[in-house]
Amino acid sequence: MRSLIRTTALAALLATAAGMALAHNCPNEMKAIDAKLATNPGLSADNAAKVKQLRADGEAHHKAGKHDDSMKALAEAKKILGI
């Protein structure tokens, strides 16, 4: 019985840690996008606007605690930027 409790507690701890790790990665993704945008990457006006909107959406999702949605938006922005 103790083994089951320990295993369950460990699983809960690892799940929480994984969620926190993803949550803390959003700002790093935003910094990478900002750094690339600062180099004037030569995007079309439409793509530049889309990247900026996706980046803003990613930040809003991050602040709302929706880290999966944040990472999805930021990944799409990075794909457009080629990073």
C-alpha cells in the first residue's frame, strides 16, 4: 500500500513539474521570436503581421495559464520566421 501511495505521489509530482517546465518555456519562445523580428527578417507585410499576432496570442495564452495554446501559437510564429 505504501508503495502505491509513493508511486502515485511521484507521478503527481512529475506531472506538475512537466507542466511547470512547459509554462516556463513560453517566455523563452517569445524572446526567440522577438530577437528574430529585431533582425528585420524580410517577411512580407502579411507574414510579419501574422507573426506579431501569433506572438501576442502566445503571450496572452501564457498569461491566462493556457500553456499548450501558447506554445502552439508561438511554434507557428517560429515556423513562419524559419527558426
